[in-house]
Amino acid sequence: MRNSPPQLLEISSTNTILLLLLVLVAAFILSYISVSFSLTVSFQSALLRAQVASCSSQLSASISRLASFPRPVTSKNTISRSEHASLRSELVLLTSEMADLQREWLDLNNRTKSLEREVAGINASLGRPRDTRSSISVQQEEGYIEVANRQDQE
């Protein structure tokens, strides 16, 4: 009987060490997931920024092409039907691309918020304070989409 308590203590300390090791491995895995989510959001943000810049430059080029056509002096001095049709189809195409980018932007914004909530939950479960270094800010003002990293001031 006297040998039982030391064995129980020995088993208990082994279990404690194993449990501590399991907690450390889980914390490492959760930290890896948190960093992975942050990198994914940053990459998607940069990709969307490039797409928006490309579409905006294409739209600006089309608008400048439209503006460069000479104004008609008389009612018969107008652009040809083929030029008009070409410009119209180009404008429809760019408008469609802008709509696609806006949908992607909304999707990315929703995923960003979801990922930020998940990262906050993971950080809270690890006992870390909320990460205030940087987060993704996506804003839309007067039809112009801007995606930028912002610094939280808290």
C-alpha cells in the first residue's frame, strides 16, 4: 500500500507533462493558423488592389479616348457607327469588369471580417491581447474603390 501513492504521483506528473506538451503543441498550431489567416488576407488585399488599379486605368483610358474625339461642327460631322459601336462595347466591358471587381471586393471584405473574428478568437483562446498592429481597411467612396492597410490607433 505504501508504494501506491508514489506511483499515482508519478503517473500524475507524467500526465501533467503530457498535457502541458499537448497544450504547447495546440498553441503552436493555433499561432500558425492565425499567421496563415493574416497572410492570406494581406495577399488577397494586394491582389484586389492591383485589379482595381488596372480596371481604373482602363476606364480612364477609355474616357480620355472618348474625350479626344473632336466635337462635331455640324450635325453631320459625327463619329462613325463602327467607332461608336466599338467604344460602346468597350465601355460595357469595362463596366462589367468594375461590377465584377466590386463583387470581389464585397466578398473579400466579408472574408476579411470573418478572418479577423477568427484570429481574435484564436488570440483570445491563447490569452493574447487583440492584435492592434495593422488590419485591412476597405472603403468605397463616390464609386471609387480603395483598399489599404491601416494602422489601428488604440
